[in-house]
Amino acid sequence: MSAQVSVTAAARLHLGFLDMNGGLGRKFGGIGLALDSPATKISLKYAPTNSASGQETERARRLLAVTQEILAPSRHFHLTVHQAIPAHSGLGSGTQLALAIAAALRSLENLPLNSAADAAMLSRGARSGLGAGLFEQGGFVVDGGRGASTLTPPVISRTSFPSDWRVILVHDPAAIGLHDSEEKQAFAALAPLSPTASGEICRLVLMKLMPALAEKEFAPFGAALTRIQEIVGDYFSSAQKNSRYTSKRVESLIMRMGELGAAGLGQTSWGPTGFAFTESETSARIILEQITEEVRSLGLTTTLHHGLNTGAKIHQHYAQIA
């Protein structure tokens, strides 16, 4: 029996929903990408009572309690959150923390890993299966949306992300994305997306974005993603002060990067984090150098990333007996 399990789970970009109409019997669907950073890092070990320390302790304690009660009711654990993806920034912090805790407990208890079931158990798969799919596999994932009896939307495609391509993230420390009750209210207030718009998104994904990704053709990938983000951004704009972006400052900088040669422009989830893709690290660094003054004057920060083509890292640590 292992004495402790550690899990590292990467951030993800939610790059857009496929079908907010639901007329075919399924709703939502989505595309997403695992990133090299930031990441959530936790460790879990047996303890006399449930407890948590480190970052995000209140949220971590709640998630641990639910997981322990369902998967190991006769056991107790101490959870340490060594590092956490920034909350409410559009990078999947809540889902990755939840799945990391569940995976660690399953590993300690020698239970089979099941991220899709864990997402449903911890109420993290209501609209998207991207978090569970990316936790297990990394890469670029498409989920098939929610049907009448769906627990967690299924992953229907997983593609490795080209190692040369880069992602520039734009962060606004003064803004925060919708979450919890505000997010639920926003979804409830939205009318169904038109079949025409949903059809355009699905066609772009199937006949432009995914083939371009498979053949490592950057220009059509970027063009398809930008158009998808325009449609999705317009749909959600009523919940974002009539804007495609939660942060107007982020939008301004993203548009500027597009003028400088970046492509695949948009906002992950509810933001406020924005993204722009480049075909190489060299081109990304040239763009970052050109926008240095604008980043400073707008009060923003930027970070450079690559896609992560592996799932969460789970390590078992065994006690040494003298």
C-alpha cells in the first residue's frame, strides 16, 4: 500500500461550444486544449480525520469530503494543495482540482481511475467533458455534448497538438470570469443559438480546424478558431456587458496581436484570460517584444505556453522501512 500519492494536473483552454441549440438531442459539445502550465499539484495521504492544507483549502476540503464519502467511506485523508491553477480565470481550476483529488484517492485505495465518473460525482461535467478528457489524455479534445441520459459528455476526438505551435495568454488581474451562481444564471438567461450558427461552428470544427490540426496547417487552424470564437463570443456577449470578452483590455491586446501575425484569437471559457496562437516560439517572442509597452500601459500580463500532449501525472510514494 502506498503511503502517499501526488498528482499534477495541467490547465486547459476551453476554446468554444459546438451546439448551444440542442435541436438534435444533444447540447453544448466543445473543443479544448491542455497547456504545459499553470498546473495544480496535490498530495494525499491517510490521516485520522479529513483535513486540507496549502492553497484553495476551503474548496479542497469540500471536494475531499464528497470524494471520501462516496469512494472510501471508512477512510480519512490529509490533502495538501501545493500549487493551484488560478481560480475563475478560464483555465479549468475547479475541475482539475476536483479530478486530481479523486484520482489521488482512487490511487491510494487501488481503485480504477475514472475521470468521467469523477467529474459527474463532483458536479464538474454539467456542460463539458473537456476537463475529464484532458485530465486523462492531454492534447486537443472534442467532446460530444450532453444528451438526455449523459453523465459526463463523452470525448469523441483526441489529437496531439503540434509541438512547434505556441499559445500566448493574456491575463487581466483586475477582472474575474463568471462562476458559480452567476454562471448558472447566465446560461439560464441565454436563448438557444440558431441552428445556422451551430451548424457553422460544427462545420468549421469538422472540416477545417481538426483537419488542419491533423496536418499541422497553422493558417486554416487559426482562421477556423478565430471564427468559432467570434460566433461563440457574440452569443455570450449579453452576459459579458455586450462584449465578446470579459475584459476590454484583454480584447484590445488580443486584437493587436492579431494585427502582428497571431491567429486563433479568443477568450477561454468566461475569461478573463484571452489567447492567441502562433506557428512557432520565435514568432511568439517577436510579437511579445512588440507589445511590451501596450501590456504595461493596459495593466495586463502575458505568458507563453505550448500544448501538453500527456494527461495528469500520478505518482505513488511508498514509506521506507528502516
